[in-house]
Amino acid sequence: MSRWGLLCLVAALAACDAVVIDHAPNSNLLDAETASLETGLGVWTAWYGVTASRASTDAREGEAVLRVEVTEPYGWGVHLDNWPGFAASPGAHRASFWARGRTGRSVVAQMKVSWRDSAGRELQAQTLSSPVLSGQWVRTALALTAPEGTERMSVEVTGDEGGVGEVIELDALVVQASSIP
């Protein structure tokens, strides 16, 4: 490209309005606060058998985690309080989360991703199950496919076991579009 051509290109680009990019095509569908917990709980809320809080602790990423303390026997759960969920589209996605148990019991965390249509009806649900949690962080990931008609996505994290006082910590929760089916 000649020097004059390059100058014309620079002038043309400078004359354009600022470009606003909502998010990269492969960015997290969960908002930053809900995914990272760095500035608050986001839209996480206790569902059953737990208290849910943001805790500044030895986080996997950043400086805070979603702390889930079991308050009743026979299962526990947290979910998003933003019905019908975050915007999503059909196609290949990847979901992952980091988790650890804090009291040494045999606890497994299950992250359920529900794909919903524009009316909030569940079209399909897919679940990622962690290995038995210990005091060490463990990442669980799974390739998912959102069906045709998907416009929204919601997430819940549950467990079937865990005694009163059990603590589960969750961090870096991600659901993102993927170019790999």
C-alpha cells in the first residue's frame, strides 16, 4: 500500500464513530460479577439447604469465591436469580467451573445449564459433574450444544450429599460459545 493510500485509510478510520463491542463471540455468557464474584454475588442466590455468600479467601481466580454452606441434610443448591437467564444462542458451547470442598466429606458439585426459548421454556438441560471435592481446587468442563430456538440460558449448581456445616466453594463459572462443536 502506498504512503498516500495508507494516509487515506487512517483518515477514513479516524472519521468513523467509535465501535462498541458488546462482548467477544467466545466470552462468558454469565455477567462478570456472577462469573468471577470479584465485586459481589452477581445474581447467585441460595436455592435450598444452603446459605450462599461471597467470601474473600484463597480463590482459584481473583480474590473471591461463591461460598455455599450446607444448612440442611439431603441435598443443596444455588441458582441464578435472573429469570429466564442470560442471553444465549443455538450452537456449540463450553461450560466449566472450579470447585473445592472445605470440610473433607465426599461431596460432588453438579452444574446444570438449561437452554431456554424466548418464553423461558426449557428446551434442553445438560449437567457437568465434578469429581469428589477435596481441599484442592478442581476444574470441571464439558462441551455443550444449545438447541435451535435457544435465546436464554440459566445455571444452577447442586449436590445430593453433604452434611450440615459442609462448605463448598465455587469460582470462575463459565458458559461460552465455542467454535468447536
